Amino acid sequence: MRPHILEIEGFGPFSDLQRIDFDAAGEDGIFLIAGPTGAGKTTLLDALCFALYNTVPGARGAARELRSALAPPHTPTRVRLEFSVRGRRFRVERSPQYARPRKRGTGTTVQAHRVALSERVDGEWNGIGRTAQEVQSFLQDLLGLTGEQFTKLILLPQGEFAAFLHADPGEREGILTRLFATEHFAEVEKALAARATEARRHTQTAEERRRFQMERASRTSWEELPLPRAGAAELTDLLAHLGTAAVVAREACEVRAHSAALAQELADRTSEDAAALRQRAEDRTALRELEDARREWEAGENARRETAQQLRRARAAAPLLRLRDEARSAGRLAETAGAQRERARRRLADALPEDRSPESVTAEALTRARSALTEAHTRMERTAALSAAAARAEAAAEQAQAEHAAAQTALRTAEEELAASRSALEDAESGIEATESAPERTETLRGQREALRAAAEAAAEKEVAQQEYATAAAEAEEAASALVHLRREIRLSLAGRLAQTLIDDEECPVCGSRAHPAPAQLPPRSPSAEQEEAAEAAERGARERLAAARTRFEAAETALSARQEKASALDPDALEREWAEVRAEMSRREELLEARRVLRTRVKECAARAEALRTAHTRTEAAHASARTAAAEARARADQASEAPEETPESLTDLGMEMPRTAEAAARLLRVLDDLEALHRAWTEAEESARTAERERSLRRRDLAEALGDSPFADEEDLAAAAALPLSRLEADVTQAQTDAARLQDRAASPQVRRALEDPLGDEELAARAAAAASTAQDWRERAEEARNLAAIAGSAAGQARASLREAEAARGDEEAQLREWLADIDLAELVQGTSRDAAQRMSLSSFALTAAFAEVAAQASERLLAMTAGRYRLEHALAQGPREKRAGLGLRVVDTFTDESRDPRTLSGGESFMAALALALGLADTVRASSAGAEMETLFLDEGFGTLDPDALADVLAVLDGLRSGGRTIGIISHVSELRQTLPTRLLVTPGPGGSVVTAR
């Protein structure tokens, strides 16, 4: 962090606005803040700390009274600080809480604490935050230090200069953790600890799984095998246990398989004996059933004879039944034909007049009547057709008259529409002539608006060029300043460069002396010629860019002037109003042009339609006259045809009909005649059918009588009784009797019956022996089944034991590798946590990292202290944990090289303690700068302490501080020691006064 500008107003002893430029004051790398006691030197550091952390160091921070008592009531209390961190420039402005006068009325009100943080990007300040919480969080993350750490490492306030030197290891741990960003080591410890916890859980789970496998193997082996003690179930124990279980399970399986085979053999033997006795019992049952069947057969002999007699009668009746059925059918047909004949005669008689009988009507009379009715119907249809044609002609005449009237109306409408379209076309032509100048005015106004737009673009381009020119000027100024600064450092190192060329006993090119008792020392980081050339090249490039930017800016100015000259006489508002008017006029002109095109097309269409309607009017007029003539002629022909008289012929009067007067009546009489002809034809046909059916009945009755005379039946009733017998059932019964007789013979000759006749045992003894044998066989079968089940279970258990053994042996390599990985995770976690037996110092990884960093700090600080104390004192890093200290590895001892004894830094004198604390602060800064992860400390402020040094020690300390300038750091010293005023030419002088202190740069 490097401060640039500090502004103070109404703060502490400073009532008026004070502006401190640290860049100018620290141009030489070291400067002095001087002034009398109480002037406000320390307040400058308080303001810097307040701007960054909203607090001030020491007891002044607890008092929280920051407003200047000398400031007028309306003067605000505020601090503004511009600073940079890692190439980024920031500005923070902060006001404390204080009482101010009310803006309205009398009295005071409390002004709340306010803060604003901005960053300079591309020449502009961009806001980052305005709330205290977000600003403080951002600044702490940016600087990498808390307020307390800032006052121990960068801003060493009065009275607390040696706080870090005298701090205990626990306090140093928090500061070093933030400075060196070692939090990630603690995160590594946490991550490894989590992995170790997971690994321990996995190892415990694996041990429980192995013990469960052993217990399961003991159950499958049918014996209680010994288990290892809890927590000692190793993989080798598992393999041994599974091997033993597999052997025991295999032996148990073999024993149970042999037992099952013996039980099955006895079951088979007893089953065979039981089957033999059961077969003898079945033979005896078959003999008893045969005897029962024979007795039943003998009892049904009479019924079988009766069935055979009925079957013979039923078979004899079958041929005669056909003749009987045919005779009966012929009789029914004859009766039906006679009834149909009578019905046909009655229907014909009903259709004739009462004085006419069916027998008096002949087919010839019906034919003559049809001829007369057909001729009359034809004549009347022609008369109706002529009347219809006349009506159609009259309707056509009326339609032609309507079409002629419609054509007249359409023609009038078309002529009116044509006249209206021609009038609208004339109006459109007039409007187009009125807007004839609109296109020319549009082009003129468009050119004027383009001139205004070009002037605006030129102004914008000039502004961009001006910004580029300002940026290039700033870069050129910065490059020139860097070159001047570099050349100043080169001049300061000229004496050292000259001293390097001096040779003993040779003349000095400056003073001519051959003795060189005190040659100047070359600064450790003096600029080289290459750096000077690079700075000169950068400065030349910046000047070239500045010239190019100036050229572009001047060109932009010239273009802007030319374009503004063209647009100077134009009024933008009036131009826009006129542009709107001409755009409206152009829009109206375009509408009129489009309307003219449409109206011209409409006029042409209306003229064509009117001409077509005139032609249609002429055509409809002619059609109307022609239709009137045709209607009159058709009506005359129809009237002539309807006047012909007709008399009723004799052929119709014989049937009770009169001559019809209309075509409909003629058609109706023809339909009546159709019915008479159909009825006459039906009566004639029914008469013929009745005579034929009567002849067929007589023949069938004669055939039946002859057949009965030759049969065993006395008459038709006897035949009907025989026919009623169930022929199919009788045949089935006779067939079944024959089958049963054959089956009885087969059963009598069967082996079962023969064996039963030869068996000497009685029925009861045979049944008892069969039941006993069956019970014995069932018992042995159950025993064999149980033995087989036990053998199968033992075989399955043996298979499981073998499979478990094979799985364990196959997974042995992976499990051993996994176990080694888990144990490695546990060992690594214990090592980084410092709990491992292999950790000599019992120190965690984060502690070790801090210890290593602090060892480097102590080494750097020791070099500084040796230079300040003329080689007497050096600092030593102490690893051991001291009394009342909470941790080891961050201890610090001071070694006196005169006595080679180490002691506590708190035993040093005031001046020695000041030099040791300063050396430690510088060593800490060097180590942090060398660490890429650490916070940057480019500035160091020292408040007092120099008064405790004698002149020689002060010179040694200043020599060390002067050597820091080569590293780019800036040292600010607050002191009123007179020797410092003579040694340090650049200083800020704080002068008190009645109206408040004032800061001036000298």
C-alpha cells in the first residue's frame, strides 16, 4: 500500500483544509514530519489510519474525540486519502460522528458517520461502496491487514513502536497469518483431517464387514468356529477363517449326502413291497367287481329280449312312414289349392260391378278395355303437355320483362358511378398539382439536417480526440517524470560508480589524489544504462503518441469548425418543424398519387361496365318481345287440344267404367284395369292348381293302402304306434348289451382275475398287510426327503463357503491396496496435524509454514539489526515454547555477539529496543514483499523513538533506512530530533497556531 494524497479538514488540531502530497514528500524515498510537541504530527498518521480503518491507534482511538475544537461550527470534519495497491488507485473519504449546527432552527444535531470509496479507472472515479460495512470489508481484503495489524507493521504509532517486538507468539500468529496468507495450509489440514476421518470410518466398516463374514461362515459350517477379538479381524484372519469354514462345510455336506442315499434306498425297498401288496388288493377288487357285473347281466335278460322285439318293429315301420307322409302331404296341398281358388274368385267378384259375375269376364274383354283407356290417356297427356308449355312460355315472358327492368336500373347506376369517379379523379389531379414542389423541398431540408448531424458527430469526435490527447499528455508527463527520477538516481550513484573505477596509487580523475581513504558506496540497486535507455524509449514513445493525439485533436477541431460553419445559419427547431410539415405534405402527395392511379383504373372499369350494360339492355328488350309472342302461340294450341269431345265405348261400359275426362282419371282407370287383370289371372291359375292337387292326393292314398296290405301292421294306427318307438335309442341299447357281454368275457380272462383266483390270502389279511406296508414306505420316503433337504442345505452352505473364500481371495489385492490408501491418508493427516510419532516437533502444517516465514523474518531483521548496532546485536528465531506461551515456533531472542548470550527482547534498553523493533519491522516488510501471497508494504511510518539514540546509533539507523530507498519503499519519520532535520532535507513541517495547525512542505 502506498499513500499519495491526504486531505484533512476539521480533524484534531487542523481546523482548515490541509493537503499533504506524499508523492512529492517521498520523492527521495525518505522524509521527515517535524514540528513542535503538540503541533499535530501524530495526528497525520491518525488521519491516515482513520481513513482506512475508521479508528486511530492507542488511547486516542478509545476517546473517539476526532473533531477539531478550533474548527468553525459549519466546517465539516472529514479525511480524504488517495492510495494505490498493486497498481490500482483508490480514494476513500470518511467523516466521523460529530455534533453540527442544525440546518434549520437553532441547536445542534448529530452528523452520522459517512464513508465513500472510489477507484480511478480510465481517468474517472468509479464508486465502489458507500456503507461502512461494505467499504471496510473491501479495504481489509484489499490491504490484507486489520487495523491493529496495520498499526504494528506499517504505521508504528507513538508509544507502541516496539509492540510487535514484545508481542507473545500467540499475538504474532494472527499477524503473520494475515501477512503471509497461510490460511490455505489450515484448509489443507482440515481437508486431510476429513479424509482421515473418512478413512478411519472405512477401516472400521471393513473390519466389521470381515467379522460379519466370519460369523456368517461359522453359521454355514454347522460348527461354532473361534473368532478373533474385537478390533483385530485382519484380512489374513478372514481368509483363514473362511478356509476352515469351507473345509468343515464340505465334510458336513458329504455326511448328509451319504445319510440321504441310505434313507432313499430303504424308502425304495419298502415302496416296492407296498406296491406289490397294493397290486394284490387291486386284483381282489377286480374279481369282486366282475362277479357283481355278472349278476347284474343275468338280471336284465328279459328287458334285453323286449328291446330287440321293439327294434325289429321300428325298423319295419320306417319304409311305410314315407308313403303315409306323402299321402298326408298331398291331401293338405289339395285342400290348400281349393281354398286359394275360392279366395281368388271372391276377390275378382268384389272388384266387378254387382251385375257382373267372374265367369262373364273374359281375357279378350279386358284387352279391349285396356286399348280404349290407353288411347284416351295418350290424348289427354298431350293436352296437358300443351297447357304446361303455354304456362312456361308465359312465365318466360314475365322473366324477360323483369330482366329488362333490371338491366335498365343497372345501366343507370353504372352511369352515375362513372360520373362520380371522373369527378374524384379531377380532384386528385388538382391536389397533385398543388404539392408539385414538395419533393424539391424535401431534398433541400434533408441536406440541411445532414449538415446538423455531421456537426454533432464532429463535436463527438473532437471530444474523443480531446480525451485521447489528455490521456497521452498524462502518459507523456508520467514518462518524463520517470525519466527525470531515474536520471536523478543515476546522478546520486555517480560517486559510487566513480569509486568503483578508482585504483590504489593512481590519481582520482576528480580531485587528483592518489589516496582513496573513504570511497563512496554504490547503492545496491542503482539504475543501469539499459534501464535509462528503456526509460528514454518509453519517454520518446509517449511524446510520439502525444504528437499523434495532438494531430488527431487538431484535425477534429478543423472538421468541427468547417461543419459548424455550414450549420451555423440553421435553426434546428425551425428546421425540424419545417421537416415535419414537408414530410406530411409528401405523405399527402403520395396518397394522392396512389388515389389517382386507383381512380384511373376505376374510371376505365366503370366505362367498360356501362357499355356492357347498354348491350345487355338492348338484348333483354328483344328477348322480352320474342317471349310474349311465343306465349300467345302456345296458349292457342293448348285451348284447341282441350276442345275435342269423346263418348264412352262399349268395352268400358261392360266393366262398369266411363270415359275419363283428364289424364289423371285415365291413369287411375288403367290402374283399376291392371288390378282386374291380375285378379282374373290369379283366379284362373288357382282353378288349374286345385284340379292338379286333387289328382295327386288320389294317387298317394292308393299307394299307401297297397303297402299296408303287404306289411305286419293292421292299419295306420298300428303303423303310427311302431313309428313312435325310439329307433336310435333301441339300436344303442342293443349295441350296448352286445358290448357289455364282450367286456364281461374279457374281464373274466384278464390276468388280474386269474391272479385273484390263485391268491390264498383272505380279504381282511390282505388289506391289513397292504396298509402296514404303505405306512412303512411313506415313513421312509419322508425320512429320505428330509435327508435330501438337509444334504441340499449342507451343499448350499458348502457352496457359499467356497464362494466366500474365492471372493475374499479375489478381492484381497484390492482390499489391501485400499487399506494401504486409507492408512496413508490417516498417517498424512496425523503428520500435517503434528500428532504423528514421525513428527519431531509435533507441529502442524500451518504452524510449520508460519514458523518458516517467521524464521525468514528473523533472519532479515537480524541483518538490519547488526548494521544498526555495529555488529553487536542480532535476532534469533526460537523454536521452543517459553513459559506462559500458548504456542511454540514463533519465539524471538536477542543475541549479544560480545557475550554470545541470548536474552528476551524486553530486556533491551530504550534505544536498543527501538533499533530491534525497527529492524524487525523492516525484516518483516522484506519477507512479505518476497512472498507473492503476502500483503504489499511499500510505505513505513515511524513515530518518535529516535530521541533514544545517540549520534552514532542514529547515523547507523539512518544509513539502514537510506538503503531502503533502492527497493522502492518510502519511509516517513515523525520526530523533533534536530539531527534528523539536518540529515533529511525533505520534510513536512507542522506549525501550530491560534486558528489551528498548518502543514507545509519544504
